[in-house]
Amino acid sequence: MPCVRWLLLRLVLICSGTALSLRAGVTVIQNVSPGAMSWPGSPTIITMLNPSSATTPQTFTNSGNGFTTMAQTFTVTSTNYLLQSIEIYAGGGLGTSPGVSLTLNLFDLGYQAAPNPTPYSRQAYKDIIGVNLFGSGTGLQITYGNQANGILEFDFTGSDQALLQAGHMYVFELQTSVRTNVIYWLSVTSGNPYSGGAAYTN
């Protein structure tokens, strides 16, 4: 179900002709620029210029009985790219444990009118084109420990450097196995800082 908020996201993309590493997977880098007021480097897509201006924490227990997925959609506008890294502005939480997992997912929603897919439903997958683009269709389970609010970086390798097609909208998800405050993804709840997508909880 759509929510009126934007989760902080930064994507680094490389031209689709760049050679890939043979080993697939993701490297998680924590505590990158705590309290950052800008994203490092030269990102291809960002949802907000100043990460630390996001002050509303979103987690898996925020409403009612909670949910298992937090997501941000984004649109690739100019050319095809290979996904190199995603950074989010996040912190806090209990972290992962043997009984509480955190998985990264990426799905192609095809041609959509931004900012909102019509409709994007995590349970029904009505808008999904093909399988999960991470983890050979199963997603990438990661380990996360409590950090100060700051940039959390995911660097992808091999086949997990997914091909992102021009004109397509994609949804990047954090999914947990248990409705608990494993992590807080910082957001804004007013205005429209990014016209190419929106945030969702399912």
C-alpha cells in the first residue's frame, strides 16, 4: 500500500558495457558518514540532496500489526546501466540475529507513471517483470548491526550488478522475517523531493 513519504536512497550506476566481477553478492559497509549532509561521490540517482534532513524513522513495526517490507521505487531515465551500489540513510534498530533476517530485493516494474506505480503490491507482484534481480531470484540476505544515523552502503558484484533498463521503474526493498525494529530507514513525510518514485510499506 502506498505511503506518503520518501525513503532516502542513492544509486551508483555504471555503463552497461563495463565488465563484471565473476563472484555475485553484496558487501555491506556500515557507519559511512554518520549525520551526512550530502551523498558521497557522484550518484546517478538520489531521492533527496541532504540525507540528514530525513528525520522520520521507518521500521517494520510502525503501524498496526506492522509489515515485513519497506521499499522505495526509482526510475532509470536516460540509458541502460549496471547497478554498482545503493546507499540508504539509516541507523538504530536491534540489528539482525539468528531469528531475525534482513534481505535486499530488487524488482523491475516496467514502464510506470512516476511517482506511483498502479498499483505496486508486494504480495501480488502484479507489476513485477520477471524474478527478483538479486540473489538468483531469492534476494540477498545481509547482516546488520546497530549504527548511528548515517549512510549504509550496499556494493554489488557479479550477476547482482543488475541491468537497469532506460524507461523502467524499479523497486528496492528491505524485507525482514519478523515484524520488529531491526533497522530504521529515515524518511520525510511531506513535500516531493523525488519525482521518479515513492516509498511503500507492505
